Amino acid sequence: MEYIYGALLLHKIGQPVNEENLKKVIEATGAQVDESKVKTLIASLKGVDIGAELENASVAMSAPAAVAGTSDTEDKAKAEEEKEEKKESESAAGLASLFG
């Protein structure tokens, strides 16, 4: 994961995501650089617009959250209504016992 984070960091600060820069980032963390991981990641990112991919990921992640938030609110409202109905029916049953 640190290699991916390094690539994202380089992208964020506007530096080229290449082997040399990625190695520098990994070395700066104090971790041992694995040349094969660096080469594999850089090869995987060749031709990829990281900014566009991050935007697509953000849109995909925010849509389900909005839908989930709505359903959670609705579920809470239904639970509250059920509690109120239960309290009312219990109260009515208690009053009925007074009049036998």
C-alpha cells in the first residue's frame, strides 16, 4: 500500500509519478524499496489519468453514501413511530384495566 500512497502523494503535489520519484518517497519513509513493486506500479499506471480516476472513485463512493444516509434516517423515523404506537397502546390497556 505504501507504493500506492507514494504515487498518490506525488500526483497530489504535482510531481511526475515515475520510478525515480516513487523510490525517493519510499526511501524518505525509512522503508526498504522493493524495485519490483516500483516497476510494477509504474507500469500499471502508464497511460492512466490519476486525477480522472480519483474523480470517478469519489463520485462512485458518494452516491451510495447518500442513498444509505436516507434509508438510515427513514429507518430511525419508522422505529420512533413504532415506539410511539406501542406506548399509546400500552397506555390505553392500562386505562382499560382501571375500569375493569
